Amino acid sequence: MNEYNTIVDGFDIKLTFEHEEISPIDIYGEDHEEIDSICERINQGIDAWVVAKVTASKKDVELATEYLGAVHYSWDELDNFRNDGYFEDMVNTVIGEAEIKLQELRAT
């Protein structure tokens, strides 16, 4: 699966994608006008149907993790996930959580 690594505010940020267990029908509904096409493209391996996972770490110690399920792109466009706003929100969340975790660790 695709992986993306970067550094933000001194934290190592990793984006990975995992298999999504929930059916597209459960998300979009059976009445969605394109549900048959969506399911067919996923089953044929044309489209990705994944869970995005973003982690923040320092020195290989994972401090925070955020997940977003039901991510749907064609496989050749999955890298566009980084530009759609969700990734930025997830990064901000894990950085905030990681900063709190570091403060807690320093206080003990």
C-alpha cells in the first residue's frame, strides 16, 4: 500500500492505508446511483477502499494515531488524499495529541 512520510513541527508523520472492512453499501447506501459501479471497481482492484492511518512519532516512538475509514479513490489517485483536507486535519489532530503526550511524559 502507499505510504507517505514527512516532518511537521518536529514530529515524524506517517500516512499509511489499511484494508477497510466496512462495505461501500454500508456507507453510501443501496440506493446510491453509482453503488454497483463503485463496488465493481473496488472488487476488480481498480479503486482503493481503505482506512487512512496517520501517526505522529519522535525517535521511532509512536505518540498519537488517527484513523479515517471509507477512503475511496482510484488506486492511481490515492496520493491525492494528502491534498483533500482530511490529511491536514488528521496531522493537526495527531500533533496536538502527541504534544499532550510529551507533556505528560515530561511531568512524570
